Amino acid sequence: MSARRTLLRSLCAGAMMVTTSQLVASNAALAWDSVSPSCDNRRFLEDQARFENEERHTRHADLPEHVCGRVIAVSRARRTRSGWHGYFYVDVGSDISIRIVSDLDQMNAPQWPWVAKGDQVDVVGRYYFDNLRSQGIDWTHHGTGRSWRIPGYVIVNGRQYQ
């Protein structure tokens, strides 16, 4: 049972006392289920720094992120075990860029590349951090799944693709 459901059941059952750990767990569940309605590079940079500073053997949870910035590089599309993907890198400030992964089979967009160096983008998706060399934002399309419930999108110079 989710932490949020446990907290709600406790409150509905007339429990007058809620522990700090229940509130923290509930807030974590809420954070996982939602993404900022506007670009929040500061939050992303804090999440990224936290993951980079944790022990190498710690399992990291995926987080919803809403970032924006200027495209600094675009890579060619590649076929992976889950289909065709396009890749580009966004400057999110503080001399940090992040890899954006777009599932081209899922997105309602023109033929790749539909983004170019210098474009201004707004991206909603799942931040994954496997290690320092393997991190990025994926699930940038409208689809959701059992492992990811938040629909993503990419806005390029004001035009939305999902």
C-alpha cells in the first residue's frame, strides 16, 4: 500500500496523530506523482547534486522533472531495444547540461531531428540517474506505463511535441 494511502486511511479512521515519517513518506509519494507546471531548473540541479553526492551503490529513484534551456547539441537517432530514439543536450544553467531522450516511435512529431542547436526548449519527463556517465531525462512523450505515470512533452521554440 502506498504511503499516501496509509496516511489517508489513518486520517479517515480518526487517528489524531500523524508521525513525521508518515508525512515525509506522503510528501515523497506526492512528489513522485507530480511535476512542476513551470520550468524548475533549480529543483533539477538540486536533485542531480543529491544523486551525485550519494554513495555509488545506492539505488536511485526516478524523478519527474520540468527543465528548460538552450539546446547545445543534437545527436542522430538510434535504434535501441525499445525502438527509435532521438537525443539532444540542454544547458540547464550552472555550466550543466543534461541529455534528453525522445522515443520517436511514441512522439507525435516530424521526422528527426525536429530540434536544432540554439533552440529554446521546455522538457517534462523522468530524470534517471544510473551513475555520473549514465543520466538524463526520458519519458518525454505522452505515453505512460506501469513504471511511469506522468505524461511528458518537449516544447521547441513554442511548439509542443509529445
